[in-house]
Amino acid sequence: MAWSGSKTITVAFIAAALVAPFVVYPVFLMKALCFALFACALNLLLGYAGLLSFGHAAFFGSAAYIAGYTMTALHWPVELGILAGTLFALVLGVLFGGIAIRRQGLYFTMITLALAQMVFFFCLQIKATGGEDGLQGIPRGYLFGLIDLSKALNMYYFVLAIFLAGFFFIQRVVHSPFGQVLKAIRENEARAISLGYNAERHKLVAFILSAGLAGLAGATKAVVFQLASLTDVHWSMSGEVVLMTLVGGMGTLWGPVAGAIFVTALETYLDGFGSWFTIVMGVIFVVCVLLFKKGIVGTLAQLGSSRTGGKPKPPPAIADEKTA
């Protein structure tokens, strides 16, 4: 039943996404999809491995800069620019993960924040990033030399394809034996270790995968807005994506997507409040947290289960064989 429901949601989402640009402003949709992928990437680490990172802006923003630089200075095509940004985020994830994963709880969170701030100041100082002005005028170019991405519809469907590829990859990871071990580590790390699993290695792999997907989202966003700026790598960006994940429902596949769309919509349509914007946003988020303690998707799923008289299924048992 759970798989059937998830499949129905997926089909409905794809159908709605295909017709959405004819109803809603495509640039808003592209922004929402980029942040949805970013939130899904963080959720892989927070929701399934139980690791709260406040440094994911480092991967998101650095990938945006790398994609922008390779496309403007080196004149690489868009697909290679995005790939370069993603690979850079993966490498950065290996380095940061190797340092931070040795600590747990608040210490892990603060280490990721400190490392991300180092990346922020590095981007601020070097000339290649454009400093406070950022990298502007990033060309969209032609996808595979054929499809003109300067057209809004072409760019939108390209972003949608990237999001779906990232989302289905995360779904596959979550439902794999590796994903089940991650859940076991989140619930009871000591027990998982006693069963013979290398918890540190599993968390490191999850960190690296999350960093790479965050980089993919950042590189794509840089192409969409033709801009890579310090905002992308600032610590507030990490806090924003954490908020998206919590509001939508961490530990669920569709929660970060719902949270990203909700927060992006609020930022877009409440911008006219001027200086009151922050206060209005804060009130809305407090209400959401109080009313939806498990996030929007998590609470709705719980209500649906209680109405049908069903009980939430226990987490799947860890596989007997060790997972690499």
C-alpha cells in the first residue's frame, strides 16, 4: 500500500510538473525545483542518517561558482559546467565529511558550519568569483549543442529532468539495503555497530552523496538565474534549506519537495511586505511547526493512516548480510 501511494504521488507530480509552466511563471517553478533537489539532498543526510549539517551551502554555492566559471571563462557547454560543479561538490564532500563525520550531534553541526564559513570567505576574497558582485551573465547555451536553453520552456524541462533524476536516485538509495542501514544507524547506532556494520563509513558515504546532490542543485540554479553569488554560499542558505526540510517533513521522500515549494512561494509572494517580510515569515513558520510537528507531509500521512485505521509500519529490519 505504501509503495502504491508513493507511486501515485509520483505520477501525479510528474503530470502536474509537465503542464505547470503553462499556468505558473516558469522561473518560479525552476527556482522551486532547484531548492526541492537541495532539500532532498539534505534530507538524505538529516532525515535518514540523523546528521544535521549547517554547512550544505558550501556545496550548493561552490558548485554554482564552478559551473559559472567554467561556462563563462572556459566556455564549457552547459552540461559539462553542471557536471564540473557537481563533481567539485562531491570532492568537497569527501574532504569535509572526512573531518566532520568523526564527531556527533552538536559538534558535527558546528564543524560543518565552520568549514562552510571558510568556503564563504574564500569565495569572497578570490577574484575568480567576482567577490561581492558574484559571477554574472552565465550563459545558458545549447544543451548537447541542439536545444536552446535561453528559451524558458526548454530550460524548465531541462531543470525538471535534473530534479527527477536526482529524486529517483535518492529514492533508490533510501530503499536499498544501504538506506536501511542508514535508518538503523539513525535509530540506534550502537546496535547497528554491534551487528557488524561500519557506521562511520555509511555516514561518510551518505554525506558525500548528499554533498554531490546539493552541488547539482546549486550548479543548476546558477544556470537558471545566470548568476552565482555569495548568497548561495552563505550560512543563511544552509539554515533556509534545513527549514524547508523540517517544514515539509524530514525522513519522508516528498516532505522536502513540499517544504521547498512552500517556502519558495512564501518568499516570492510575501516579498511585497518589505521590512515586515521577515516577521510575517517567522509567524507562518512558527504556526507550521506547532500545527505540523512532523512536517506537512509527515502529518498528512499520519492523519491518513489514522483515518483508515491502519498502524504505521515498523522500519524494515536490517539485512543479515553486511552492506558495503
